[in-house]
Amino acid sequence: MAEDEVQRLKRLAAEKAVELVEDGMVLGLGTGSTAALAVDAIGARVAAGLKVVGIPTSEVTAAQSQRLGIPLTDFGHYNAVDLTIDGADAVDLADLTLIKGLGGALLREKIVAAASKRMAVIIDETKLQGTIGSRTPVPVETVRFGWQSTERQLKGLSAKPKLRLGKDGQPFVTDGGNFILDCDFGPITEAAKLHAALKSLTGVVETGLFIGLATDVIIARPGGIEVVR
Ligand code: 5RP
């Protein structure tokens, strides 16, 4: 699909999700190119008088929100988020399991998603890949110390881990100061079991498998929008 068309679809999905935003809400503000379009649309509504507060899922999203005048808050002030709008890297429509974190924000994204009453995931149809994992690795956020040891443990779970590098060729460092090992498992049939096994490894902080968190998936296709709940 041409890049312009993908961008158009991302915008459609983002705008549809922002229709769910109501005055007085605490919003989870996602990270990534699709979520950024939703943040833009929320910013436009705030400029027109909408009253919301947002919890950003990354420093990049926090900076974008501040530029747009979206008031920010944190979990010191609120226990729960009314609605989170975020993108995803792969979605299994059978049970709304997601892979997230190719943008590097999976830890904060999961903390916000787990505290959310509703999580609307916005994607273009290229993110639908049948069985999860078949085309997208699972990002695994790992503490820096001893990452090679964590990598060996991951290999023991049949992953093919690859340390993520930044544009400068150095290890990519998350907002939490950690590394990411992108782990190719091939098609994942038991995501919850895999997630639990990954989390049990010393050195693993969080995984990009989002299970039981998404409530709505908004898919933009050339023919129109589909919402799966
Ligand atoms: C960031 C994420 C993003 O939501 C995911 O990578 C999708 O990004 P994009 O909308 O740019 O394709 O999980 O950690």
C-alpha cells in the first residue's frame, strides 16, 4: 500500500477514536505515528474548549501534548484512565491480543492501558496479520545490566532475540532507561503462556504482548472503518 494511503488510513482511525472523547475524561495518550494523529485531533478539540486531562505514554507524546496545550497529569492524581487511544504493531482480531512496542514505549503504554476502563486501538489494516507474531517480533524490555544473560534466557524460550539499535547504531534506550530485545517467536498460539514465561525471566521488565487490555479495535481500510469490540 502506498505510504500516502497508509497515512490517510491512520488519520481516519485516529479521528474515529477521538469521537469517543468526552468532556471531563482522563485520557491515556498513546505513542507512535498513528497515536500522534489522535493526539493532534485531541489538541484541536482542546483548543476549541474540550476539558480533559491526559497521561502520556512517552516523553515524545508528553512533548507533543504540551505543544498542543493538552493538560497533563499522572497516577499520583488519578487511579484510573477513562479512555486510552493508542496504536499497535500487530492485532489478532480473534481475541484482541496486541503486539506493541516497535516504537519503544511499551512499558508506559502497558501501565496506562492496564489502568484504563477502555482502550481504543487505532490501526490501518496492514496491522492485521492473522496469528500474532507471524510477521512482527515481540519487543521485550530488559534492564541494561546483564542484558546478554537475559538474552541467553530468551533463547532458552526458543526466541530469536535481537538487541534494538537506535539510528546512531548504539543500543536503543527506552524512557525507563532500559534496552529492548526484539524477539522473533514465529506464530504465537498461546500468548498468555508466553507472556508469563517471559515475565518470569530475571532481567525482563515487560513484554509487548498486550492481552485482555484492548476493548475496541478501530481498523481503517480503503473501503471504510471497521470497529471490533
Ligand atoms: C509504540 C507502539 C506503537 O503504538 C506502535 O509501534 C504502532 O506505531 P505506529 O502507529 O507508528 O505504526 O507500540 O511503542
